[in-house]
Amino acid sequence: MTRRALALAALALAACNKGSAGPAFRLAEPSSLAVFWGISHKNPGLLHPYVAVANTGQDELVVFDPVDDSTVAAPIDIRPLSIPTPDPRPALVASARFGLTSSPPATDQPDLLVAVSAGATSLQLIRTWADTSAAANPDPGLAVDANDSPLSVDLGAEVIDLRAMPEVDGTGAIVPDRAWAVASLIGGTLAVVEYQLTETSDSSGPIAPVSGAATLQDLGFEALSLAVDPSPSGNAAMAVTLDQRSGGYPQNPYYLYAASLDPISGSTYGVAQLDMRGTPGAWPVRAIDAHAPTRLVAAYTLRERQTSYRGGYIQENAPTVDDTDLAADGGDFNDTAASRVYAYLDPQSCGPKTAVACGVAVLDPAAGDVLEDPWNPGASPKQYLPPMAVAAQPLALVPGTPPAQAPSTTDSTSDFEHYPYMAIIAGGSRITTGVLVMPSADGRIYYADLARWELPGNQYEVATFGVETQVTAFRASGSDSPQIALYKPAVEPIYSNYFATNTSAALEPSSLAAAFVRVTPGFTPDDLWSVTYQGYLPDFVDDRVAEVEDAGNGQLRVALQSGSGSTATQVVNVFDPAYGVRVGDIVELRTTPILFGNPPDYACPDVSQTDPSTGTYFKAIEGKIVSVDKPDASHPGGSLVLTTADCVPLKLGITPTCEVLTYGPWTSKPGCWAELRGASLPVRIRAGGGGAPDDTARDGKDLVVVATDAGYMGRATTVSGNTQGDPNYPSFSADSASEAALVALCPLMPFDPLTVPDSCDESCRRTCEQAAIARRVRRRHLVSAYCAQDDTTCTSNFSFADFRFPSFVYPTASDPLAEPYPPPIGPAIAFSVGVYTVAATAPDLLVRDTQILITTHAGYVPSSRYGAGTNYGAGARPFGAVTFDRSADSNWSKQGDGVRFYVPYVGNTVLDVSPSHFNSDTHVLR
Amino acid sequence: MTLTARGTHGYGSPLSVRSLLTRASPLALSLLLACAKAGLQPAPKLDWLHYPAWMAAYADQDQLLVVNIDQDLAFSDGWVTGFDRGSDTPGTGVVLGGADVPNVAGKIMVLDPATAGACSGAFGQFQPPLALVAGRTESALYQIPLPLPTTPGQKVASNRIGLDPFSAAEPYGLAYTCGADLVPRAWVGFQAGAGDVGYVSQVDLRANPITGADVVEVNVGIGTPRSFAYDAAHDRLYFTGKEYLLRGALRWIDVGQGCKTFDGGVQDESQGGCHVDVGWDLGAVLRGAEPNEIQLSSDVSPCTAGGYTGDCRRAYISVRIYDADLAHLSGTRPSSDIGGMLWVVELPEGGLGRPDPQVVQMLDVGVTAGDVHVIPRAGQRDLVAVTVLDDGLLWLYDDESGTMVKVIGSNAVGLPPLGHKPTAIVSKDLGNGVVRLFVSSFEDHFVTAVDVPVADPSAAQVATGTDGNGNVVPLRWKGNTP
């Protein structure tokens, strides 16, 4: 079948809406959702939950019922109800529950629903209550005043984010019949609009703004995202009495959180905590340090995992609950709940070039700081929990509460009793106490297990089944010249059954050496690693333009730039140690006659031509770096001082030789070196290789290590052989353990070519290089499972983890279930390397470009939900999300559905997904 | 073989179904044109607007040049219609003369002493003022001497520069550079390339267009180019490219001494030719994102992202969002969009001789994001106007505050005041704190003026004029189009 036929078939399938009944949703660029309780003709006279959709492309709101995923039809029953907005392109909607009064009953109270359009400053109120006017419209609509003018409030500036919440008083108590809509505005202003619900003995409504103007507060920073903690008030005590409004009132109703790229309260980058118990317009602001600017924020209160083995997830398909004494269940989660704030760090302010790893930071609002590493409490300096790494940029953070009627086990469909637990389904099923849903830029919806500070994976990094963290492929040097080989560790067997049959091998050149590579779950990425003698540095494998000058003493100065001085372009910061350029490295000067004006007596090799004798391109003339000079006015990225290169170790035919005539120094063209002065030509840079290229020593060779994705990883130095392995294993380790210490010793981080100190010599640059590498191999995932077997097996014999991951720290106490059991820490990759001589008669020289390749597999693929694409793959451009608990009212008979999340996609789609169900239970609403 | 990490340019992918389609489309277009012309279609009506797509202004004479691409092939050629840009007369406007260009023409740009920069002196045959128009169906670049004649319907002869691409077709995007070597170069991007490879022709404007222009065809890698923007300070020509295998890249050419043709007509960086960078993939930032039009900020300003210090220039990019899932399944980009955005991207210099793009803003604008137009402001970051074709919108983005401040969409009765498919934007500073935008409506065949108070762009509105009956009506020109 052709691809086109497949496409047509897919389109035909896509025409089938597997989401809903009733009129089609008629969605056009939906961008925002809000769940509200209100009145419509779909459920006459009954307060019922609905979802308002900002249907941006149609300049309207449409409404659907989240209980059955069907639209509220328009009076003409062929399309959904449309609520046109006064301003075009509605972009944000928000809803809030009003505070309860004793009479009339709470269930009669409609919710506040407001909307604002892109580029507009007007906040529009939407009617959710029964219309008692002469028109008596039975459905939600635009709220108007007595003159039929829209009930809107001008905020004075364009809106960045919008939230609504019940109003609280100075004590933090919820005020009856009042609610706030809070908008962050451009320019660093917060606008608060107060709404009042009018209640009479026989009706609830209307709702109206208390004042025609918003109360403004100058924050001093621009809030990109707002959040309140939606965790229900019973979560801490676990003595929950929920009404049918899923979740009841929030647990901490008086804190509003704001993410910002700007410093908060003067100098802190992170999240602002605003105390709404104060007077609107003057809410006190407190900074929570996230150690980096933030773009998105969420808050939640939950019982987090225990730090012992029991806190892992593998066995958790049912909560260990003592229904008579929940706080003493001896189970897997802490007995008390903790308030947490989750902040997506600005991706441009974190990562390997900075001191902070990227992801979603877990913040402790009580401490005003990132959550302390629970396995290292009280350490000095303070140790922090790493951010939850994300697979793609989240576009929203939405916490989800456990369902009001939670299943007793992850596979239960009929027994509901264990609030506040919820099931999530990833590689397996597990129980947790809260999730954070993240619609992301790659079109997928990821979710975090908040109790364990991780995004669950579709696979297990530590498992007796599947493909755990490991080396999946190893390509040996495979020549009859000396080869790069790995040493067997003298202690701590690493992996697999190799040792059963190869107990005497000490230096293994074949693919069996894969067993000698150490990997660490949570650190080792999916990547391809090359280990090469005199290989190219990864950032200099392609041509880069360079200006060549006379450096005196027969030496040349090469600056990787075009032009000179302040007008230079294509400037490469060769002095920046992060790129790995070292003294002793080799610069290929790629000469062609056209660069020299096609002189008839051209004195250099023409790398654009092939050598008739070999059929390969002529090699470049090379120089060896004798100095890496700091930037100056003429060379804004620094420069390299070169002397003529050493010979090049290679094999011509069957003869090993260190060649000089037509390689390296090109002694057959003695005039070339001098001709290079003043030239502008492309260059490439190779690692020097350590030692003299023509010696036959087996130790001291520097092999350049490159990870295809992660980049330059330094040099692995060959060590002398042992008969039974290397007691100093590993000789090379790409790890982050010493990052802080190395960074503290490096004056070049972050690298600024304008402020390079004179004091940083080559040794200093090596330290900086190691620091830069340490940042590239930080933890990537917080592994929360250490053993893939049952409790008994795992606690009595850690054989699996012990066998494959010796870097794990094992409990030694009498009760291993209770002892803190930290996630593994170790190198992304480590090994000991040597030079292996094939046979006594084999050539002696280690030849340039001799190489081994190692493929590593992380064993971790974060679980996601998706289906917004035409072929039910990942869609494009999701926006926010809202959550709805279908188990909240047993009359709906939807307990098994639990908590659902709705995510709008720009492609005229809303997805209905659940982390508690497989992706096959995703519903597409179009 | 030694594996060398990184550094893959992605050139030379095998011919695919996509490439066959790419090759077929210009062929089909040519056949269609041949049939149309064989049918003795009427000559262009130089005082009409007929699918006005692209526009440019010759500021010195206050002339507005509108390219009518004659999409339905109702005429024997496309044409350029001139208007008096300073007129406040609604209806026909003040029509000037024009020039013939091929049907389905590409973009237009005006080179005058102000825009030609240091190369505007007597450099060979380069004698601005002139307009350049890409002739998509003719694989040629057209030079139109300026000013246009003031007599309506009077035609000025244009010069044809044959591009004669070896592996490409449909010249579309245009750019102009004048670097340190003081060589005036025009750059023409092709919408079709063999194997979906992108090609750009570099035209040395000093050469005599009649006797033989100096043209270099440059392979710019997978993905055909669309829109250009030149950063003179870094001598870097940015260009956006069409999606290929879910990759939609912003790429650039480091111009230097220009691109050079070597053996076999191949531009070769290793022999001193320009550097074409593999660029930065917007699709990796947001699935389904494909860059369309690009403009650079009028000035640099302090860098704000990525930990960079110093000054940065920004790029304003209209981004089209397509159904990546369908593209993945079918092996080709769907013809229609599902969304659109304006991206604001800072362009700090990274440490490896290339920019390190940093996304500052991603703003949703609607389906089929179109032209981008920068309005400079003294002491402030720019205002940016963006058209959205399928949703019929004009947005104004204020880069000082970082937000959309105005959208002109449908009016109260659902009609788009700027017409259907608002396409191109040209501006004029009225000198009273107001910048007037001219927006072409591709489907409704008129140009509408929008007045933007630069101090309060949220107050922007469709400009008005007085018609012959004394009524105040929108300032909209359609020439003598019936």
C-alpha cells in the first residue's frame, strides 16, 4: 500500500469522531477551558458541571458536558451553543466556586465564569445562572446589564494569565457568595476583580462585579503564570467529606503563586507567593527561590513517598491502607501532607551551560526554597532535589486531585474506597497521591507522579524484563593494528553473563567489552559514544573559517573568525574550555589554490583534489597548538598559536608509519607553512592524542570521547595492562559528582570573552573543561524503583540491582523496608581503556582514528497521552488543561472514569485523557 | 570508517515521493500557463488589482507598488500596479503606471539610495532606484526602473535577469545584501528544488542584466526557502524554509565574500564560498511549527534570554502550524494549516561563530500566519504587524510590552474589514505619530489603509477618507477594478 493510500485511509478514519455524541463541537482553534457549574437546557433546572471552551477561531465560547462529553446544543439543534464574545479571539476563560452560605443549599450555587480575548483589556462575565429576565434564555450566555450592555470590567492592560478563586477574608476563611478573578497584566501588574453572587430564597443568581473597576497591584515583576493550590481540604487529614463538586474547596485558599522571568522581591528568581488574606491591591509578596527564572507554576498539597524502599513504585498496585488508622498505615507515603509548588524553569536559563538543571522544580513554600534532597537532609551545603526532567517544553502545568471515589487497586473497576489515592498507568500501574499534567510542545501530554517527583516511564530502568539501562551495542576497533580495548574491572562485576565464560580476560578488544562499561540508571542517556585516537573535536568536525597570522618564531596564530577586530564575524570562542580545545591538539588548515588566488606556484596541498595514487582527497597541512590565547581586540574569541605538526600515525598498505611527507607537517611542500600567513581559510580541529604519535607506548594516549547528543566528554587516557583487570577502574568516568567543586575552581563559568582573567592558564582551563562536562552528565531522571521483584526477594537479596548496578547504596539495617534508600548516583558512562596489540607481529603504532563505539540505552521513556493528530498521533500546539472528576457523583455512574483531563489543541480538537487509564481510553472531541 | 559526531548537514537525501510532487508542481503550473496563454488571454489591466499579493513602496516618490499575481490566469501576464501612497482618496485611489511581470509572480522589493546602503553608488550596472520582482513561472528576476510613470495604465519596461537554475524552479523570496566588499547582491529563493533541496540564487547586481548576469546557484540544504532577512552587522542572511520531514528551520548564509561557483557549478564553502548553516529547527521547539515570513528588529537591544549579555537583534517570524501527525503519516506536509503564531526570537552570538536563537515570545495569531512588518519606534522596541490569511486578521504586536495590543478581525456583522486573505503589509510614517499600514486583500482585490498611533497602537483602526458623495468611508483602494 502506498503512503498516499495510507494517508487517505487515515483521513477516513479521522472522520470518525470517537469522542462524543450530539452536535459536533465545531471547534476552531480552541485555546482555553474552564469547568463550571451552571444552568442549561441540557439538564433543565439542575445545576450541572460544564466545560466552557474559548473557541478562538469563531470568536465565541462553546459549552460541553464533561460527564458524557457531549455538547450543549444551540436552540437550533445542529450545532453547539455559541456564546459570542464582544472582543474577537477569546483566549482565556476561568471559573471559580463561590463561598458557601447555609441557605440556600450549596448545590444551588452557580460558578463564576469569566473570559478575556487576545490583545483585549476587558474581562467579560459569562452568565451561568438561571436567566430570569423577560428573554429567559435557558442556557449560559453573555452576562449583560439592564441596558443589555456586556457586564465587563476593563483591566487597563492586556492579560497574560487569568485565574479565579473563592474570595478569602483576613483570616483566610472563605467569604460567602464572593469570588475573585485575578489577571496578570503586561507591565507587572496584577488586577483583581471581585464578583458577588446574589442569592434569594428561591434562586441563586445573578452574579455581578462588585465594582466596575479592577483593583490593581504593581508587582514589580511580570507574572507569566498564576496558580492556586487545588488540593481538596481533606487531603491532609485524610478525613474527607466531599460534596459532589469534585474536590470541594482548596486546601490553601489564600495563597496565589506566580511564575516570572523577572527577579521577585528584588533579587530572587523563582515563584512569588502572594498572600490573599491581605487587602486586594496590596497582597504581600514573598519570593520562593527556584534558583532560576520560571515560566509556569502549579501548587498542590499531598502525601509524598517515603524515602525507604517502600516509596518506590514497582509493587504499588494497591495502597497499603489501614482503614481504621490511616495515619499509621505503615505504608508507602508519608503520614502528613506537604504543600508544594511546582515551577517549570525557564529553559533558556538552565541546562548544561548553567548551574541549574532544567525541568520542573519542586519547591517547598515553607522553606521558600527548592525542596531539600530528602535523602540528604541537613547536608552542608544544602542538597536539593533535582528538577523533574521533561521530555519536551511544557505549555501548562495542571495538578490533578485523586478521584473522590478512588479504586481500591489499580485494576479495580467496581470497588471504590481509597481516597486520596489514585492509580496511574505507565510502564505498569501504580498508586500515587497526586499528578501534574503537562501538555507539551511536542504535542504529547506528559504527567508527573508528584508523590515521587518523577515522570513515570513506559519502561523500567531497573527491571528483569524490558530493556533496562545498559549498553546495547559495542563496535570494536576491528583492525589488525593496535586496537582500543577495555579493561575488565577487578571488582564489582558490572553486567550480564560475560564473566561466566571470560573469567581470565583482562583487556577485551571485542564487543564483549560492552560488559566492562558502567552505566547508571537515571544518568545514562540514550546516546552513541565514540572513543577515538586523534579524533575530531565534535564542535570542530566541519569547516570553520579562520584568519591566519604570523605569530613569530615560525609559528602561526589562527583565530576562528572572518575578518578582524570589532567587525569580525563567525567568531568562535576557542578559549572557552567547554569546547575542549587544548594545547597539543591538531589544527587542520584546509588549503586550496583558489583561496590563494590560484597562484601558478601554489605551495600548499589542495584538499579539494584527490591523490591519484590513493584515490582519496589530499590531506590538510596541520599545526599543533602550543598556546590557547585569551580573547583580545583583534581576536574576540581568542586564538590558537600553532607550530608545525607532528607526524601522523597511520598505516599505508600494511606498513605502519608516522607520516610527514603528505600528512601533518607536509614536508614535501616546505613552502606552504610560510604561505599560510595572512590567509583566510577553513580549519578543523582534532584531539592531539597525548604523547608522541610515533612512540609505541601503550599508556598515556588521550582518546577523545564524544557523545553524539550530549557533546564533548573529554579525553580517556589509556592505562597499562593488568593481568586480571584494572584495580583503578574506571580510568574514565563521565560523571557529575564533582560539579560544584569544579565550578568553584573555574573563573570562566559562565564564559564571557570580554572578562577572561589573565590568571586562567591551561591547567585552569582543564578544570573548567571538566566542570563543563560534569554539567552535561547530570542526573536525567529520579529513579524511584530499585528492584523489579517482590518485597521478599528485593529485601532479602538485592541480586538484580547488585548484579547490574553496583553503585546502588543498599540498606544494611535490620528493617530495610524502613531505611532511607537513595536513588542511584553514578557516572553516565565509565570504563578503563587500554591499547590492545592484536599479535606480536602486528604493527605497533596506534593509528589515527582508531575508534570504538558504544551505544547506551537509558531504559526510560516518559509516559504520555496523545491523540489529537489526524491519525490519532501527537497533535500540534496544545494549550492548557482542566481537570474533572467523573467519580464525584455516583448518580453519574462514572466512578470508573475517575479524574479526566481536557486539553485543547489548536487543530480544532479537545482531548479527554486520563493518566489513570491507558491511552486507548483517550477521547477526541472535535 | 570513523564516525564523527555531529556536523551533519542533512544534504543529499534520497529522492522521495515529496520530491516528485515538488517537481511535478512547477511542471503542472507551466503547462497551465501555456494553455492559458495559448488561449489569447487579455493583456494585463495595469490600473486594476487582481489577486494582489505582494507590495513594496518607493518612498522618495511616495509610490506604492502592488504585484498582481493573476492567480486564475485571466490575463496573459501578471503585473505591477502603482498607486500614489500619499492619497487619501478612497475607492479607486490615485492610480499610477505599472509594469508587466509573469503570472503568479513572487515577491517584490525596492532598492533606492536608502535601502541599497553603501552599495547605492555607481557600481557597474546597478543603478537604483529600481524594483525587483521574482518571476516564479519564468525562473527569472525582473528589474523595474523607478519611479513608475504617473499616467494610469502607462507601462514601464522591465529588465529580465535569467536565473536559469539547474535544480530548482519557482523563484519566490527576495533579499538584498551589501557587505564589507561593497558588492550589491540580490538573493532569490526557489520554492521548488529537486529532492526537496532548497536553492538560492545569488545575483551580482553590478552585472548587465541584459548581456549576462553573474548568478550563483547555492544549495542550502533540505527544505525550500521562503523569506529572507539580512543582518548587516553580522553579514548574515537569514531565511526561513518549508517543512521537510517535520523539520522547519530558520537557516542562514554567512555572506562574506559571497557564494562562489566552482567545479560543476557547485558552490563550495571549503573553497572560500559562503557558509550555509544547517540552522535552527522550529519544529523541534514546537511540533508542527514551520517558519513563514521573517523580519529583523530595526535595532539591537539588550539581550534578555539565555544568559547572554550585550545587545541582541530580534527576529519576528510568522509561524505556520500544520498537522504534524498527518504529515508524518502521509510523508508530505498537508496543504492547509491548523494554526499560526508570531515568534519573537533573540539572536545572540553563540560561542561557535553562529547565532544561538532564543525564543522570547510565542503568540497565537490564527490559521495561516502571513506577512510580518516591522514599525520602528524611537527609544522603544518595535511594533510588529502580522497578517493572518485564512482567519482574515491583522495583528499588532508591541515588542516593548511583549504582547499583542490589537487585532483587527471581523466586524460586528462578521465581515472582515481588511478583506479576505489579508496578505502583504507596507507602511508609511505620516509624521504625526501615526504610521499608516497598507494591507492587500488577496481574495477581495483591494488595499486597505490602517492608521496606527505608535504611542498607543491599541487604538489602531482602519483609516477613513471621504468619497465623492461626502461620506466618510474606509480608505480602501481597488484602482479601476470593476
